[in-house]
Amino acid sequence: MEYKLLVKKAIESREKAYTPYSNFKVGAALQTKSGKIYTGCNIECASYGATNCAERTAIYKAVSEGDKEILAIAVVGAPEEYTYPCGICRQVIVEFGKEIKIIIAQTEEDYKVYNIKELLPNSFSPEDLTERECT
């Protein structure tokens, strides 16, 4: 997997962000087991609760195409700092696997790689919803 390519695609996607309220643009790009790359940007709404993050935009695009086996996702915000996924995005990421790599980047050359387990330890995930006997 080419992390630099994912970062490049995330940077390109960041430019499409709709951020009239915060002016804080974020881009994301993910790769699935099929090899396909899906991108997303943050989309703000006057009703802030309806705002959607870049990571979730990319994930929802992949899932809506039937591609649910996510290997890695790159996230870029402001070029001078590292932008990490918010709590809701971390929860959505772990929904699709505990081994997903998270690439947090400033530029194509400057990035850090984490496992979702590092960013969301002791997560609540689909495995926690297995049937249990009541005692």
C-alpha cells in the first residue's frame, strides 16, 4: 500500500471541502482491500449537527459502493499541523476493523501512521454485540 498516494489524494480532496463557517478544511482518502481509493472532505451546514467529517464522507462513499474492507485512511487538515480524526470518526473507522491504518499527514512527505487501536483503545465494536446469555 502506498501511503504517499493516499496522502496526495487526501490533500486533493481537502480542496473540495465546504467550510463556510469554520474555514477549516479537511480531506481524507482511504484504500480498501479491493485496491480502490475513496476520497472525502468535510461538509459543513448552518445546522452544525448536520456537518459531516472528511473521514466519514470517504467511508460512507466506500460502503455505499459495497466496499467495506478498509485497509487504511489518510487524513489531512491544515498543512502546518497534524489533524486527527474526531471521536465519532474513530468510532466509525473501528466499525470496519481494528487493524485499519490511520495516516495523519501534513504533507506527502510528512506523515505518521497509527493503527486505529492506538487512537481508540478499548473500543466498543461489532464484536461487543455478540449474543450473550443472561445470568
